[in-house]
Amino acid sequence: MQLPGLWLCLSFGSAASLSPSCLSAQFKRPGDFILGGLFPFGKDTVNLTARSEPTLLLCERLFTDGLIWALGMRFAIDQINNSSSLLPGITLGYDMYDTCFEPLVALQPSLLFLTRNGTTGIGVLCNYTEYQPRVTAVIGPHKSDLCLVTAKLFSSFLIPQVSYGASSETLSNTELYPSFYRTVPSDKNLVEAVVLLLNQFGWNWVATVGSDDEYGRGAQALFLSMAGTNNICIAFEGLIPTNLAEPSAKKQLEDTVRMINSTKVNVVVLFSYSLPAQALLEHSIRMGLGKKVWVGTEAWMLSDVAASTPNIQSIGTVLGFVMRTGTVPGFQEYVAELFSSIAQEEFCRRSRELSRLMNAEVLDTHCQQCDRVTLGDIWPMLSVTMVQPVHVAVYSVAHALHRALGCTTKSCPKTAIRSWQLLNFMNTLPFEVNGQSFRFDQSHGTNTGYKLIFWAWRDGILTNLPVGDYDQSLYIRRSQIQFHTADKKEPTSECFRRCQPGQFRRIKGFNLCCYDCTDCSENTYWSSTDSTSCSPCPQHQWAPTRSTRCHDRSERFLFWDEPLAMALVTLMALTAALSCVTALLFLKHLRTPLVQVSGGGRSLFALLWLLLQSLSCCLYVGRPSTALCTLQQLSYALCLNGCFSTFVPKVLEITLVTEFPHCAPRLLRWVTHSRAWLLVATSLLTQALLCFCHLRLGPDLLVADYESLPSEVLLVCGTQSWAAFALLHGYNSCLAFACFLCTFMVQTPVRRYNVARGITFATLICFVIWIFFLVIFATLRTVLRAVTQICTILATTLGILASYFVPKCYIMVFRPDLNTGEYCQNPAEEEPE
């Protein structure tokens, strides 16, 4: 008869239990791949061995957790071996040992795992690619201290090690521990959840205590670093001993309680395993510490040891985070069936016989102080979800084997797989266990999130009440938490008063919690009560002094409906109307001597360009765009050149007559009559080419100015290239300057109309306007920049009209007697003096 592959024993005269007279039973079930298991059972050396010829020796006084984890691994392996789809045709064996919570003891089976398969020696090789160790992968151990020792060992051989409880952030370093994995979140995730909890309740004055081991020191160091960046003040930080048998342990615990009491904090964060935590809580009760809010972790909150401390209800409120896990279906029934086999006499007899025949390579260390463990002892813990991490750890290796072997749902090839070949497959695809998907992240961990637990006492019975969830963000059901205060509301734990909205904390001295409240300046806002500085608003937003939020900036440009724009548009309309009236007068008196001496049809052409120039003011009103910005300077330059180009033939005519009389008869035909239009066209073509160059070199573009106005974004047309700007307007300036030089010294006989004088004043007015325009345009960065450009255009247009065209209109309307050939004689027809 084959008996269950578990080394259990029978205690005479009692229910089925595990006793010192541990009896052995064995059945042969070959394993193609062996998994090593490291589990904690007791302080004294305890041997738990079940190899490919499955053997499990359990001594008395096994810690319940260690027993359940070991059974969880056995259950997962049995499930996988009985599965027809995961590893069909492949069986898993196992080799389990007790770590006794001691790194040195954990090293002994670890070295055994590293031995070459089929031997008891470890090969010293240059290349371990083909090296086949005793085990394919290792499950465990539970504590971070042990994993820091064993992980370096297994990483040297690249043997996958999957821990079901080690949470130290140090183990997240995949360069130091490339083959280490875990099915629990790291302490970093836990500390982030604790910090969010403190922030949500506004507790910024806390004490933190950690056990003097890798878990306590590492978690506390992470908490201290995160607390500083989240404006949480640490009133006291301390470590409590893990070895309570040391003579100094009691004094160290008492000193810790006194320091917590002296800080006057209402919140204590405790990172510790159950036994050190229980010792601290016992001393707190005995020394009358007073009720506090204790923020704990799964390491002690779910332990019966801490919860069973006498008068534990008097410590205050206990909140903490436990890993979010699920149940393992069928596990309770599996354990019950195993324990029922203990009652078989044949089982115990064969166990007794085979224990004497155990191979010498098996570590045979026995408990010195043991007790019986019955099914009733561990039954309450079987419903707790602590076994799922072990279950997931075994399945992660099985799924990696499935991918490495290239298995299908029907069969697996019988090929040799080295341990290091599993690593790539463990890092890639997710795997499913009982319908839930898991995947190792970049730090080789599985972050399943946390539940926030509240110790609720109902009729003297402790209940772990879930009151919140954490998964990247924290959600708390506050109504379900009843604090120890009189009003059942959360207590305050602050060093100083909170700043008012819109104020930030200016730290005084070296203590983070000593500060003055200072108003946030303009364009900064107060983001949270504990802020040590005000946050600047985004560029597209603004904020007044002592603001708690930023406001969207409104756009600022020259609106059509604002009074200044309406006034300018009215002036533009009047200027355009004046140009039209002047053009109509010139058209009516086109054949009169005065119009002919002024250029005839070229005057009408100049007035048309002045009309277009005045109408171009509309480009500067309303919301600007890149296209409008490009057109603004081009339209001004081209329209102004259209007017000045009509002056060129007349200026050349006057210059030839007055300065070069001997050449005048031969050259005048090139600047008068129809050939004068050729000069006009040439000038316009030259300006058009310069406009094209301006577009290529750097046209004006739309600029969103966030600096000039406090609460608005100024939309203006910015000059992209001043060289292109100078090239565009330089030609008109040179043309006007040449006209001015050629006409300002010209003298006309008495009782003759002086044609040159109008051109002189028109160009002079343009020069004065441009000087003011350039100074203002180059420095102004407000909406008045558009106003300046409109005023410059209108002033130039009105200046040319007033100095050159209006006097002629006056003669045509009010002094028609002067509009004669004798008074308005063409300079070419005058007798040179």
C-alpha cells in the first residue's frame, strides 16, 4: 500500500498529531525536476525533508505558519503533477528544509541544493552553462534576512529563487540578485501606502519604530526618506531588539516607550515582526503610554501573538496594511486528508523503519523542545490567505518550465533544462493561477496591492475589518473606522498649526516642523496644507496673491468692440473717405493744369494706394494669426511704395530741369508722359522682390507673450528677423530720402505753383513719423503695439494727404482761378534761370 508522501506521526491516546517520536513513511514517485523548499518551523533546528523520493519529517512545535507554507508547496506540486495541461508527462519533486529563522542554518540546505545532480559536491568550473544542480528552482525562504544570504548564493549559479514573504527593497536590485523573485510586494510599495495614509488623515508629526533586522531597518529607512519628501515630520525613530533574551532588550524597549511618550505624538508607525512588536506593545501597556494610533503592517497585525497580548485594547487604534491575496481552493480539504492518514498504524510502523535508513546526505537535525501539532491547531489558519504566495511561487516555476520545454496542452518533450534557462521565461509572459493573472515586474516582484485593516473589537473579540484599499492610490472608508477618541474621529498629530489656504510653510532652523506661514506670491498657488513652497502656475495660467488654484489666462489683443479700437477704426474710415474724396476731385479735374502738373493719372494711382494703406489697418484689429502677421508689414511697405513710386518721375523731372538744364531736353522724355509709368512699375517690382526676400528671411509671426501681462496672454505679431524688417522698409526710406534731397532746395518763380514743396513736406512728415514708430515698435510689448502700427499707418497716410494732395484740392475747390496753365506751369516748360 502506498501512503501519502508526508512524514507524519501518531501520538498514542490522542487525536492525530505531530509528536517527538516522528515516524517516517515513504513512497517512490520519480521527479523530472526537483524544487527546493526553505520554510521556517522553529527556533531550534527542525528538519523538513521531502525529496524526489518524497520525505517529510516534521518535529513537534512547528510554527503554524511554516507548516502551512510547507503544505501549500506540497499541495501546489500535487496539483501540477495531476494536471493534464500544464506539465503533461512531467513530474515535479521537491526537497524541503527548515531554516529555523537562522541565516547559518538556511545556508546548509542551500549548499545542498547547489550540489551537482546525483552527487554531494559543488563543481568549481569556469563555465557553469552545462552545470546541472540538485534542484531546478528554490521556493523560499520567508524572511528578508535569510533571502539576502541565500539570494547571493543562488544568483551566482542563476538558479531561480522565488520567495513567498521577503519584502526588502534591497532585493529589488536585479543586478545584485538577478535570479531572485518574490510573490509579494516590496517594502517600497508598503511604505508608499503608509505615507498616503498619514497624508490623508493629516498626521505630520509621528514616531517610527522598527525591529532590528533587515525587514525593520529597511522599511524604516524607506519610510524616513519618503516622509521627508511628503512633509511628514519624524519626532522619534528607533529600533527594538529581535532577540528578547538579551539582557539589554528590556531596557531598550523601555527607553523606546519613554521617547515616544516625550514626543507627544499621537501616531506611531511600527515596522516589525510579531514577537518584537508584541514586546513593545506589552511595555507600552505596562508603562502607561496612553492611547495612540498604531500604524502597522502584515508582519505583526495578523499575528495571534500580538493580538493575544493582555489588555491589548488599551493601546488605542490599530490600522495597517496587509497584502491583498485570495484563497486557494481545495487546500483545506487537502490538509484534512493528510492529517487523517496519521491514524493509520501501518503508516507509523513504516515511518519508524524508514527513518533509520535515511541517507546520510540529508540534514538530520532534530528539535530539542517540541510539542504536538494537531489539525485543530492549524485549522483556523487554513482559511487565511497566507498560503497563496507559496502557491503562486510554485506555479511561476511550473509555467516557466512549460514555456522553456515548449509544452503543449497534451505533452511535454523530455529535454534537459538548465536552471538559468528559466529566467527569461519567468520575466516575460504573465501566468494564471486559479483564474487570477500574475506577472513579475521589472524588480522581479508581484505587486498585488494592499488592504487597509482596522482592529475592530466587538464583544471583546478582535476582528480584522477591511476599511480601505491601496493600488497606486489609496481609498479609505472612514465611516467604518472608530478611533479611540471621545468623538470617534481621527486625532490630530501635528507639531504646529496648519497654514491658511494660500500660505506655504517657510522652514525655520533645522526642524522640518518649525516654520512660518508665508503668502504665496503672484502667479504661484498653494497646493497642499503641508507645502514648504508655493507651486508655480503653468504658463497658460495665472494666480493672484495668496491663491489656492490657478486660473486660465484670457487672450489679450486689440478687440473690435473696445473703445480704442472703435476710435481707430473710425479714424481709418475717415482717412479712407478723405482719400476717396480727394481721388474723386482729382478725377473730376483730371485735365486741369494743376492735376497735370501733379502727375495726372499717377496721382489717382497714388491715392488708390493710400486708400488701400488706410484700409490695411483692419489687419491689426481682432485676433491675430500667423497669416495676418505676415500680411501686416508687407501691406504697409507695398502700399507706401505705391504712393512714393508716383513721386519718382516728378522728382527726376524737377531735378533735371533745376540741376542739369543742359541734359534736360535729352532726358526728360524718359521721365514724363507714358514712360513715367515704367519708373512706377520698376519701383513697385523692386518692392515686391524685397517683400519676397522678407518672407524667405523671416516674416513676422504670432507670439504668445505670457510675461508682459499678469493675468492674460498677449497675442502679438513678433518680428522674427530685424534684418528682414530693415530690408523691407529700407527701400521706401531710401526712396523718400532721395525725393527729399532732390526737392527741398528747389525754388519756383514768383506767382508759380511750387510742385516740389508738397513732395518735400510729404517725405519729411514720413521721416518724423518713422522715427517715433521705430523707437516705440522695438520696445513696446503690449496690445498698444498694434495701436502704434495703426497710428503710424494713419499718420503717414494723413501726412501725405495733408501735405501733397489737400492743398491741391483747396485750389481746385476754393481757388479755381489759380488752376491755370500760367500758374501751374510744368517745370519742363519753364525757362531755366
